[in-house]
Amino acid sequence: MTKRGKRERIKHGKLSIVIALGFVISFAATSCGSSESIIGNSEVAKVMEPSSNEEITVWHTYSDVESWTFEQEVIPAFEKEHPEIRVVSVRRPYENIKGALISETTSGSGPDVVRLDMAWLAEFAKLGLVDPIDGYPEFPRIGKMLQKTALETNRYEGRYYGLPLNMNTKAAIYSRELLNQAGLAQPPATMDELVALSERTGYQLGVNGINTWSILPYFSGLGGKLTNDDYTKSIGYLDGAASIRAVQTLKRLMDKGLISEDALSGKMDRWLAVQDGKLLMIDEGPWYYSILSHVDGDNNAKLLENTVIAPFPYNNGQKGAIIGGENLVLMKSSRHKQAAWTFMKWMAGVPAQQLMFKTGLLPTNVEASKSKESLSPTIRPYVESLDASFLRPPVTNWAKIDKEFNESFERMLHGRVPVELELHKLAAQIEEWLN
């Protein structure tokens, strides 16, 4: 079994029976003077396969640690409870899973169930590639068990097309050494305080890139708004006075070298740099500590000694942390929809979500989110950040908005275009796509 690609799992008992039966048939045929077996191996397997057994394929983009837990703990637990269903796990790179899904499902092939980025659901629903699931009798009961904000990312034109599987958001991870040198016992509570600290000390911020996932938390925390609350208007929000000030503040930090160019370009390993006191702060998801603790378990205590984790800072009345996560969707091309739905229901339950919680994925199941993992000092700040978090607009044209936003902010922050003029232009374009 490999961690990447298709995971083939054969029950040893069934294999022994198939081999034995194949041997008996072959022996009988040979004794009758035939040089070929009466039934080939594939046909023997088909004969021995109970008609009630179904195999479903699940595509996902889990990390190494997450994949191991999913394949070695979650799937076996499901199959023990549902022996009539076998699950094949297929890990795909995040960068190409979207294109591969569109290509394969439009041709009638592809997986039965997909762990899909929340931001992509509306587009897939519009394309008709995923089935609505709110017609299943159990859906209302399951929906009541799940986080409302996460569940709503599955709604498109009044119907629900998936179940929220996990959420993630960002927390601020600080260098303990630099905070001590600055004379601070606690991290900054607001974005203005963080900016003032960086400008006073010259300590750099490890922003991960100029793109929506990386820069929106800073933009929002400083008062910027991409759209109105119901994602129908951008004019007057993205180009409003508060948004202009937020971008100008980010540009000032860029001009002063306080947003690290090495971190932006990927030349600097942000994860190590914040531990080594080379960066004041990085923003990262809950996988930061879970992955590093698996990679370097012996030094986990040292990791906690060198860093301080806190909810992502934001100014009063604003929201700072961005919500990400994945939904489980049922592909329209699936030939095993009832089995796929059975698996989706189970994944939305407490046992599965508690198992994945150990890897740092925040549950969408309310009961699972109250388990002992939520009390961990490296998880609690993420749970606390959810109340002040925001969604990327769950709209069908998000891919276009995302691309244009990234390119526009790149131009503004590097001083190639005036901030106010570019924001007016970007707001008009985004509003056109929203409508």
C-alpha cells in the first residue's frame, strides 16, 4: 500500500477461498484432459463476491499525517460497521484535483465521493457535477448536528449539495524570543497593535503570499471588506475608505521591508524561521503543530517553548481569521449512490470526526468539537478564532474573483498601480461577477 494513489485492500480470508477454488477448478479441468481452466481467476472472484458488496472510491487531498489516519483508522472503523461497503482511498494533489474532477466526471467516470474545498462547491453545483443530498430522509437530522456556518457552505440556489467534513482557520504563531525582547508578556490583541509592534521593533511578519488565503486575514483584520454580508455587492466595500486604508497599511509594511520578501517568495522556511526568532509572527492553520509533532516528536516540547500561539488579531468590529475547510460531496456520475451516502453520513458523525481531530482538522460536528482535543493549548486558539472568522464568498465565480484579486493586490502592494484607482477597478469587476 502506498500513501499516494489508489489503496488496494484485499481481505486475506476471501483471497484464500478464491485461490483455493481456482485451484480445484483448474485441477478438475486438467484431469478431464483440458489445457485451460473452466473459469478464469477474475470470474472466480466475481462468483465468490457477495452481490450485496459495493466498492466506493473517495478522492481527497489529505496530508501525509491526515491520510494515514484516514486510511488506517477511519476507513477500517467504517468498514467494520458497514462490512457490505469497501472504501478505496485516492489521494490527489490539491493543485490539480479540481481539473481532474471536472475532466473525469464530465466523461462519466471518476470517484463516488469527493472531499471538496468549500470554496468550490457552488461552481461544481452549477456545472451539475454533484448531486443534491437534501432529499435523503436523514439529512434534516444530520444537519442539526453540524456547525451552521459550515453547513451553509453547501447550499446553492436553495439546495444542499454536501456535508461539511472539517473546518480550518488561522491562528497567529509568534516567536517567543522576539516577544520577550520587545518586553511583551502577551501577543498583540489587535491588528493595529501588531503593526505598531512590527514598526517599532523592525521585526518582520511572515505573510505566506499575496493571495486571498494568505492576505485576506490581514486585509480584513485591518478593516477591509471584500463584499457585503450576502455577497451581492463589492462596490462601496472593497473600494470603501476602510479598505483603502487597510491596503495602504499593508503597502507601507511592504515598503519598509516588514512583510518579509523572503517569506513571500518561499525562499525562507516560515515554520522554522518563527521558531528561530527570524520572524515575529506567521499565520498558519491547525496542522502546524500536528505535522511538526509527528515529524519531530522528540522536540515537540522545544517547539512549544519557542513559539506562542494566539487567536489571529483583528481590530474592533472586524473579523480577522479566514475560514477554510472541505465538504463531502456525492458525484452525479457515481454508480453507488446509496453506499456513498452511507459513507458520507458516517463521516459527519462523532467517531470519524474525533479521529481526524487528532490530526488538527477542526470538526464540523458540534459534539465532536467538544472532545478533549479541543482543550489542547495548540488547538484552543483555533476554536476561539472561529467566532471572529469569515468565509470566502461561496459564489459560482469565485475562481475568477480569486485570480483577479491576487493579481490586483500584487500590483498594488508592489507599487505598480495607485491603491485607490486599482480598488475601484477591482470592486467593479468583482461586482459584475457576483451578479
